[in-house]
Amino acid sequence: MPSNFGDHEQKPNDPSGNEQRQDAEKNVGRNPHPDFGEVQTSRPDWRPEESWHFTKTVDPDWRLGRGANDNGESLKKKHIEINPYEDGRPAVFNYKLLISAIIPRPIGFISTRSEDGDSTNLAPFSYTQVINHDPPLFTVGFAGGFSNAKDTLANLAATKECTINIVSEHFLEAANATSINAPHGVSEWALSGLTPAPCTNVQCSRVKESIFSVEGKLFSTQEFESRATPGKKTGVLAIIEGIRFWAREDALNEGKNLIDPAILRPMSRLGGIMYGRTVEGCELPRPDFEAKQESGETGGLIKGKVEGQ
């Protein structure tokens, strides 16, 4: 059996900020519900019959120069300016604002293993994105600096490898469970009930339930310092190179270059404790300037940049 296949418990003496994580979560106040169970009970059941489908765009007849498709309604609304460094503004306000505004965000479900191989970690990160295809590069953002790195970042920095797994509907609850503030020595694999699967070029496991996974090698990191509290390290950006992809056979096309969203059914992060579901899409071809010009659609619209734009 490959060395990376299996559920290795985390070492009880691993250094970590578990207590700090619990305090930080209380400070953030992500969950707005005093009794979430009661709120959950009042809501409609999940609709498994919701299948992936396409719709038209809001205005299929939209032409160049028309602007927003809401007949100017958005122009009637007032904007409020926010200074992220305003005196007395807690940094957590910026966090809550940004995670509620920059949505939906992909979830990078990251699996890592410690340098000695005795400890594993599995956790979701919504500061995740693909940024390049040749080489395949991904970014993952971590809260806190290297000096108080949580297990995923500590393992990634030490071993230079991880797997990035995409979260789908069929294991949403299990993926969310790995964000639990469990004591060290407790495995997220066991708590979630998810299945570790072997990889080819990295020692850590991928999530077998995941329809698309990436074996990754650490490309570079950048640590960030607080503007409000100089000297305090508040975050780390990791750039990860994808060196192997794993795609479930029924979701992959014959050319091995497309994943079917109807099979992937990805989940995303919204603000607070909300998740987003993707079951609907629309298509828009990228416009061709010459074709638009020949059709006369650019008439009167070809102008240089002016002040105020």
C-alpha cells in the first residue's frame, strides 16, 4: 500500500495555535444565529432535483454602449466610502466585509502531511484561486504569519507539497467539519469521514470523494505585515504549482480538457457561515472588435480616454 494512503493521526505534541483559533473565531462572530439549529429547522429542505441548466442572459439583445442592463436603477443608489485603516476600525471588520463582498469564492480543500510523515491535516480555505495555466499555479491565503502558522501552512512550508481538492455538494458537510477547532492529535479525516486516496508525486493524500484534485508543490510564499499594528504578521500568500491532476472519469471529457459542471456541482464560500451552490449558468461569447465594427455596432462609440474614466 502506498505510503501516503491512510489516515495518520496528528501528533499530540504538534505546536499550534488551537487556543488562539478558538478565541479568534469568537472574536470574528461569523455565525449570526444564537440558535442555528432552530434557524436550520425553519428553512426549506435541500433540493437535490435542482439540476445544472443554462438560461439566457438578462438582456440577450444587449449592444455595445448600453451599459448596465437594469435601466439605470443602480445609478440611483448611493455609495459609502470605507477607509480600511480608519481610527478605531477593527481589522476583523475588513475581514467580514471582504468575505461578504468578494463572492462566490472557490474553496481550496487542502490536504498536507508533516515533514516526519506522522501528522496530517485537512482543512478548507476560501482565499484560493487559479492564477496561471503554464505552469499551473494556484494561490492560497493563510491568516496569521509563519511564527504562529496553523497546521496546513506549517506542513506546506516544511514539506513544500499539498493537494488541493474541489468541494462538491455531496460532501459539503464533511468538508465543513474539517474546520472544527479540534485538539491536536485528532484527525480531520476521521472526524469528517472522508476517504484519503494515494497520489503520484506528493506524500499527502487527496480526497477521494473530490471530483477534481491537484497535486501541488510549493512555488513561493509572501508574508504580510499589519498596517494597523506594525510588526505584527497577519497573513501568508502561498503560490502552489500543480504537478498532477486527478479528475473523476464521469466528469471529464474525452479530450481531458473540460470538467462537466453538472457532475462537479461545486460549492463556494459566501459571507459569514454561508455557502453558495452553482446549478445555473449562462454563456456569453467574447466580442470581436472587427466584427462589431463591420456590423455598425461601434458607431459613435470609438473614442479616446477622457478625464474621469
